[in-house]
Amino acid sequence: MVMETEDIVIVGAGIAGLTTSLGLHRLGLRSLVLESSESLRTTGYALTLWTNAFRALDAVGIGFLRQNFLPMTGIEFTSSASGPASEMLQEREGKEEHEMRCVWRSELLETLERQLPAGTVRYSSKVVSIEESGHQKLLHLADGSIIRTKVLIGCDGVNSVVAKWLGLQKPNSCGRSAIRGFVEYPDGHGFSPKIRFFFPGGVRFGFLPCDDKRLYWFCTFNLSAQPEKGMEEDPVKMKQFVLSRVGKVSKNAAEVVERTKLDTIFCSPLKLRLPWNLLTQNISKGNVCVIGDALHPMTPDIGQGGCSALEDSVVLARCLGEALLAKPKEDIISEEEEQGRINKGLEKFARERRWRSFSLVTAAFVVGYIQESHGRVMAFLREKLLSRFTADIVLKMADFKCGDLINA
């Protein structure tokens, strides 16, 4: 069998993989993206993108995507005890105004792919093992083919083959799951552009509009609150469970769930990488690194999963660009010199993203713990003292600048 050779191979055509490939393309660097699925994976329907994410999208040239989705004007928190309280996304303490929109996942992925040269993404290409070959890596695919590469980037999600090769510990269950769904209103839903949170005892429910006709909702819960085993496989039971909780605090929230079609409801367990593993284990080694969920899977409590993947992509593309473009290829005298540059570029990426990843995973876990705890003491503290604290964490994590593809 003929062995294929590529300079840069990215494993996974999700948000992180496609954005990294696009960032490299903008810099004039070709990459090959290997995707195990037969087509783009759009599980999840929608995701919230914050200020930091749109800065990253601007950096790779697709900030125009924001015009398709409503800008949120505020966050509203409601509990059964204290009623609604709002936190506006306006300029505070001299800082820039925050930006948040609920973006349809398929539109984001399709936009990224359209911006790439034809043939960049190769589907039905599952990497099953990685082998050392001098300074390079050999990727063995499920179909028996082999690809040799100078740079390997793992964007292959929570169950990353590349992260396993690096020696990163498997992500841990956090003892919670998330039920998600979406609703279409052909004549318009009539809700103002806010994200609304509800906390009916051990459950965190929220919904927000993507545009004038589509709403996205989510419900995260402790597994101990699950009424019966097997609920995650039955959309009827999932819908009944969510209605039994949100119906106690909001008629609007209950109506949104009631209107949701069963084939648009799904449930998934929530996992995270233990924060100290990010500080003590390899997130890059030689010419291999991981980003996105392969690096820092986190709970969804601060809405930064997709946003941080976009940050990673811009930073990595910049670091690789600096390493590979600082000196003309014809002036590089040896393979060792080129690999040394690549290694230093990935080491720089790891330095820039290690503490940021640690902060995001930790913040998400802390916010989730506060919001879903249902003991009387914690409920009192959350409603009287901690709601503003958790909102501040969310906004602080979103106020991050990943920079441009080329340092000024």
C-alpha cells in the first residue's frame, strides 16, 4: 500500500478542527482534516458563542456569521423562591460590551468548511493508531491506509485517540447529564433576546432564541435527581422529567418544552478533564498536540466549550505560522531544524493555553456546583449572595482576547 505524506494532519472535523484548518489556510499553510464520520457531525443543534468566540471568528475571517443570529441583551435568573432577576450584557466598569448569540451548530460548521479549499476534509477516515517514525508520525486508519505527517493535531473530542497517545488521563464523569432540545415557531416565538435560567431544585434549565423563529433549550441535572434508569434513551421520559421540574417555576419555560418534538430531544452525560491534569500532563509532545474537547472537556455551565475551542484554534494557527513561516522553506537546512521549529511552536501553544484551559474547566465546575446544589443552605446562598458572583464568572471568562493570526 502506498503511504501518503502530509505536512499537517488534523484529526476531527468539529469546531476546533475546521477552525484550525481555516486559520492555517489564511496563513498559506495547507492541512488535511480527517473525519471519522461520513459527513459533518452536527449533534447538539445550537451553542452559545460569547465575545471571545466572535473575536476568534473575526480572526479567521467569518465574523459575518453573527448577522444570522440575534444578539442577546441580557441574562435572567429565576428561582421558585426569589423570582426573576436580570443581569444585563451592557458595558460595565469601562469594559467593552459583551456579545452573546445562540448559533446553529450546523451553520457554523458548514460555513467553516465552505471557506476551506476543496478536498481539505476527508470523511470516513478514522485514525486507529499512531506510530513514531523518526521525527514524524504515522497515522494508521481503519481502512488500512497510512498517512505520514510532520504535525499532528488532535481535535477528536472527549474520546480522543491523540490525547490517549499523549498520555492524558481519560475525562471523568461529573455525575451530571444534559437534556437538550430545540423548537421552531413558524410565525415567530415572540421572546425578547435574553437567555433565561431557572433553578427548580437540583436542575439547571435555560432557553434562548437563535433567531426570530428558533429556540434552543437545555436542562442539566444531577444523576441522583433522575427518577428512573434508562431515561436517557427515552425522549418521552426526558420530556416528562423536564416538564415536572420547570413547570413549577415558569409557564413560558414549560410551554417551550411542551412544544418540543420528541425527535429533537436528546441526552448526554457531562464529562470534564480534571483541572490538575491540565497542569501536570502533556498537552503537547514534540510535533503532536490536542485542542478543543480533546484538550479541555468541561461542563456547559459557563457556555465556553465551543468558544474555547475557537480560541485554541486561532492561538495554535498563529503559533504554527510563526514556526513554519519565519524562515523560507528553501533556507531550512535540515529536517531536524524544521522539526525543532515545529516543536517550539507547539510548546508555545501549550504555554499559552494551559492556564486558560485550567481556569475554564474549574470555573465551569464551580458555577455548575453552585447553580445545581439543592440543599437549603446552598439554595439560600445562591439566591441571596451568589447569583451575581456566578454571572460575573461567566462574563469574566467570556472577556478574553485570543489575538489575531499574525502578531502585530
